Amino acid sequence: MKAKPMTRRDALRLFGAAGAVLGMGSLRAGDAQAQATGPGMPQPDEKVADTLKRLFGDRPLQPAGDKVKFDAPMIAENGAVVPVRVDVELPMAGDDYVKSIYIISDKNRRPLNTKVSLTPDSGKASVGTNIRLASSTDVRAIAETSKGALYETKREVKVTVGGCGG
Amino acid sequence: MSQVRMRVPEKATAGEVVTVRAMVSHPMETMQFNAGKPVEKNYNYINKVEATYNGRKVFEAETTQAVSQNPFVMFPVKVTEPGKVEITFHDTQGKTYVGQAEIKF
């Protein structure tokens, strides 16, 4: 990279985000192993297969059937605000509960939209939020139990106007 | 903090699972790319959400740039006694936004 004034980098370093931006700049885009630290921090672009491998290793994604109800629009007018809702019909008590729900959009540059963590005090496993979709894509809701089982429901969401701001 | 709005049912009963809704005003600025290289823009978005009920952790979310502006979350809480739901949103610049709502029986 060309020499630049250090001020912006120093400022970012203060917030601990320098690793993400500098690392992203100097590494090739294909280096999926290089990840900024901290939850939700910017990741390198990733193909969904690599995202799934990184998150779940070789554990199988079982089709959830009715266990994972995934509500998302068939057609999203605005890819920047796509409401999604996941309701999981699995136990939520003691040592057998749904500990995480992942929402993953296959065609996003970084497929993981969000990872939600729950506890038995949640009472039931569900979450609703609004996500950004870059383009029409399959979106997956994956429930992970405290025993490590993974259940997946997939939906296709068509997007008329992409939501990732170019 | 007025940037966080929350909604909970007016009343609940012991053992009920209530739905908590929370929204924080936040631009969710993403990291932009130009021909494969990141633009050194000061991205700023909510990357973590935590909620407790009377001090017990009930919800946590790792949110990314692919969550909408003014992030909205809706999640369940099993209420065994009256009390307070507290939610904290963290952004990538280290700021936090806190909201509270009371659950009355």
C-alpha cells in the first residue's frame, strides 16, 4: 500500500479494529482463515460452504422439518431490511436446549448474518430480526442444541433491490 | 439511553414466556470494497447484543454488517418473577447503548 498519513490507522488501532482493516488490506481475499477478532467483526469474503465448515466442521446439518419454522418473505422489496423470524420446536430446559440459532445467507459476501445465543431461561427458542441481503439467495436458519445437533431450514428469498450498499 | 426502544407485555404471569422487542438507532455502516480492496472507511455497526433478566443472561447475538440499519431484535424470556429486562448493544467503535424494560405481574 502507498504511504499514507498514520492518523486514521492510529485512530482505528485505538478501537482495536486495525487488525480487521489492515489485515484485510494486505491479505489476499481468498485467505479465509484470517479473521478479525471479536464477535461480528468484518470477515474476509467467504463462500457459504467455507462459512458452514468454519462454524460447524463436519457436523451434519439435518433437515429440520417442522422443528425449525423459518419465516421470511418470498420476495423482499428492499434487500436492506428483510424481516426474518425463527421459531424452534425443541426442548429448552436443563442440559438439552437450543443454545444457538444461526441465520446464513448463501449469496452474501459473508454469509453469516447473525448468530444468536439462548439459555434455558429463554423459555423457548426463537428470534426475530431484520437482515441485509445482497441479492436473491437461499437463507438458512440453523438451530444448534447444547448436545451439538444441528437442524436446518432453508428458504429462497428473492430480492428486488440489493441491500448491501454496493 | 434514548436510542434504545423496548417493548414488553404490560403484565405477565409466573412461568410465562414473554416476547421482548428492542431496537437501537444505529447507522450500521458497513466496510465498503472497491475492486476487491477494502476502502478504509470507518465502518461502524452493532456487532454484539446482550440481554439479561434480573441479572441472568437470556439472550446474546453476534450481529454483522448484514443486519439492517437500526437493528431490531425480538426474543423470548421466561419470567418466573417480576423484574427488569436489560439490553446492551455494542458497536465496533466501542460505544454501548442500553435499554431497560420492566416486567410486572
